[in-house]
Amino acid sequence: MSQSVTVIGLGPMGQAMAAAYLDRGYEVTLWNRTPSRADALVARGAKLAETPAQALAANELVILSLIDYDAMYTAFAGAEHALAGRVLVNLSSDVPEKARAAARWVEGLGGTHLTGGVLSPPPGIGSPDMSTFYSGPREAYEKYRADLEVITGQTDYRGEDQGRAALMYQLNMVIFWPAMLAYWQAVALADAHGISASEIAPYASGNYAGMGQFIDFYAPRIDAGNHAGDVDRISMGVASMEHVVHTNADAGVDTAFPQAVLDAFRKGAEAGHGADSFSRLVELIRKGA
Ligand code: NDP
């Protein structure tokens, strides 16, 4: 346990992280490109470093929460020497290969890099129920594990590959963003018929809450290569998605998103898999067909 930490990057996430450390009695040193974002935290006792180099010098444990990995190179330009001996826990999200390249860069400068992927919005930071993926050197993860549990109570270490935590985070985003877009589509269609977002909220919530059952049903079948059309069929999916596209079009609502789903189903049918489960689409997507 360190009791002293540097947080670099004060967007909504970095601010919430710094606040969580202050709540736990840590000495917190901050740096942000726009210094005014530190005002409320400084009022609570955090120290604002004048330069990134000073922020790095203040603590061995440095939490980084920037918009992406490129911002790290911009932020640390001219401060590279100060990375020696630091443990940089990079909670900025980006692609796995950029995480690996950043780790090589930090290690080349004498520091240690741990990649993180936070599965929590800002209000969940500090909660015991939220979780963060980590990957990179196990020794650094174990050494600072208790400090990292201040950010989210649960930590999920995924091994030495620096890209793995970023990949696990991206897998979640692949699901999250389109799932939310599907909801926005339903809200827009409802609105076109004078139905409010609040009125459909319980039905939308119920729909998403039930998704876990589908995942649990399909995952072992997919792993076993079983795409039998005993429960659903791609041909049924094509017909259903045509209804969805037409219902949206009839209401004058943008159809780009449901049309993309329909196109994927049609590809499956045209490839001769109309009688198979729509889980067969995994194989077609995987091949880039
Ligand atoms: P942003 O993604 O908007 O990141 C803002 C931070 O990046 C600010 O500190 C900003 O500085 C800094 N920044 C941007 N460009 C540069 C640059 N060129 N040089 C230096 N600093 C730069 O805010 P969030 O806090 O929401 O997100 C931080 C990270 O956490 C992101 O990678 C995001 O994907 C991830 N994340 C966010 C979640 C969320 O719900 N918000 C949930 C899970 C992960 P300045 O203040 O000066 O603009």
C-alpha cells in the first residue's frame, strides 16, 4: 500500500480517481494540461504539480487517465527522464498494440508500465463492485494491487501481455457501444410515435437484463461448433430484421443501423446458412466474409 499517488489526466475519470484517493487519505499529486480542472481537488488537499516532470518525480505510483495513448507522448514530451523508476498505470483506453508500444517506450526509459481497462463510468470509481482489467508485469500489479483497488474494488489481472487488458476492454466496448446505439434507435422510433424514453425504459431494461441468458446459451454451443437451427434460424432473423427496417422507415427514422444488421443476416442466408442458428454469423464475421 502506497498512501501516496500521482494522477495525471483530469477528465471525469481522472478527477473521480483522484477524489477516491483523497477519500482514502492518500497524498495526491496532480497534473493536467488544463490546470483549472484540478481546482476542486486542490481545495480538498491535493497538490498540483507545475510540470509533468514534477508530477512524475513526486511518486513511484503514477496513474494515467488521458483520452488515448498518443496524449501520453504529448504530455511527457521533455519529461521523459522523469519516467525512470516510476510505475505508470495507464488507464487511458486505446488499441492493444499501442499499449504494447507504450510499455516498450516506458521500459526503455527505465520505468514500468501496467496497462489497465476500467469497466466503470466516473460515478462508479471508488466502488467495491466495479472492476478493472490489468496486464503487464505481475510483480508491479501485486505490489500496487491494494492501491489499484481504491479505483475499483475489483481488479482482474489478465497476464503479462501488455495488450491483453486493452483487448479485454475493447471486447467490452464492441458490445457496449452498439448495444447502446440499439437502444437509441428504439428510443428514436418510439419518439416518432409519441412514446417517451421513460415509457419504454422498463421494456428496454428487461430486454438487456435477459441478454445474459442468450450469452450463456450460445457460448458453449459456439465453442463446440454447434450452430444447429433448433431454436432460431438465420432465415427467421432475415424476416424479422426486414420488419424492423420497414417499421423504422415507415416512421421516417434513420435505418442505417438496423439495415447493417439486416445485411449481416442476409449474408448468412446467401452463404447457404439460412437454416442454421444465427450464431453461425460468428464464423462469417471471423472470416471477414
Ligand atoms: P477524456 O477521454 O475526455 O480524457 C480527458 C483527459 O485527456 C483530460 O485530462 C485531457 O486534458 C487529456 N488530454 C486529451 N488530449 C490531450 C493531449 N493532447 N495532451 C495532454 N492531455 C490530453 O475523459 P475521461 O476522463 O472520460 O476518460 C479518460 C479515459 O478513460 C479515456 O481513455 C476513456 O476512454 C476511458 N474511460 C472513460 C469512461 C467514461 O465513462 N468516461 C469509462 C471507462 C474508461 P484537458 O483537461 O487539458 O483537456
